Amino acid sequence: MKVFISWSGELSRQLGEAIKTWLPGVLQAVRPYFTPNDIEKGARWADDISKNLEECRVGILCMTREALSSPWMMFEAGALSKQLGKSYVCPILFNVENSDIVGPLTQFQSTQFSKDELKKLLVTINSQTLDNKLDSSILNDVFEMWWPRLEGQVNTILSSFTPEDPENNRRSDRELIEEILELTRRVNTRSRKEVNSTAVIDLVEARNKIASECNNTSDFVIANYLNEMDKPLNYLIQMVRNNDPELYRRLRETYVELTVHEEEDLIDLITVE
């Protein structure tokens, strides 16, 4: 099971990397997804990162004081919420209080970095591993064994970290915001317009098999169900015509051997008014 680890800023990155290394030790079924370079994140969001997000069941936000005001963190939190729902987006607070959380991040249930709070988070993650879920007693024992290692590493990171001079930041907030806006448009456009060609072909083939059976038996109940299917299926076919003319053409050719009645149904189905 994949867990998406989000970060913003150098301290948040170091903490996220510590969690990425530690988490599979406690829950061996978990495969953290973590991108260690902020410029790489921007370049890959619309491709590799967004695809991995679709496979994740839990998202972790590594919240530091610097990350609180990060446009990038807001972007990833919003994407995680859209994909996973609020219950499985889990901010971990490092030297940050719940009262410091503002804006959209307040919709999530935050976890203070402490033994008791992190154990609760592990219970949530464990619940999403399905067939690989650990018994509560085993999870407790494993957590007790692994907790000191994470606690020591995080304390070392926090105590040794020196904040960067804001004047030396490589990218301005404006540049980052503009990049995030462009990425948002690209991700949203893809989610609206992409159509799985195999799924569309399978749906239309299944619909016409049912229609053929309906014609043979004069089953008016099935005919009514088919009428209800036609509206959403027609919507998909319209998307195909707009975004994949070649698939649209192949769909037309696929059904040339149908009976006259069924062929007319198909033409009605895939013709855009």
C-alpha cells in the first residue's frame, strides 16, 4: 500500500525523509512515496507524482513553521484531499501547535509529533492495508520497538537545523505560485478530459450485447435499463469524439456487423448533436 509523503522546505524535507525510511519498518506492507527534490517535484507533478497519488490510500503532510505558509504544501494538501478525502490526509506537526494551523489545512485532523499521537496515526494507516493489516497487539509491539529510532532521528534533525536566509531562496513565492497554478490547470484538465479507451470500448460492447439479447426476447424491462445507460454512455462517447477522433472512428467501425436496428442504436449513441 502506498503512502504519499508531502513536504515543503528543507526542514520538512529532512523530516519527511526520516518518516519515509522509518514507516516500512513498522508496517512492512507500506511503500512510502516521497520525492526528495523540490524542483523535481514541480517538473514531475503532472506526470509521475500525480499518477502515484492515484495509487495512495493515505497522505502525510510534514508540517513545520516554514511549511505553514507554503503555497506548494497547500497545493499538495488540496490534491490529496480531492483524491483521498479528509479522513486520510494526516498533517504531522513538528514544533507547530494546532492553533498555528490556518486556512484550508484546518479541515484535517492534525497529529502532534509525540509517541501517543503518532501511534494513533499508525493505527489509521494500518487500517488501510486491508489484507496485510496487523493485529493491534502486534502493531503495538512493533511500534514500541521502532518508536525510539524515529524519535531520536527527528530530535537530531530539529536540534541541528539552521533556517535558511529568505534572501537566499532560489525561487520567489510568485514564481512558485505561478508554477502551482499551471500544474493545477494541467492536472484538472487531464482528470476532466482523459478517457480510458479500453473501458469505453468494453462499455459499448457490453451495452450492445445486452441490446441484442433484448431484441431477441422483447424484454421491455431491460430496454428501460438500456435507456438509462445511454445518457452517461453518450457523454463518454462525446468526450472520445472531442479528444480521441481515432478511437471514435474505431468505435464506429467495430460495430458495422450489427443488425440494422442495433446499428441505428449505435449511430444514435455516438452522434454528437
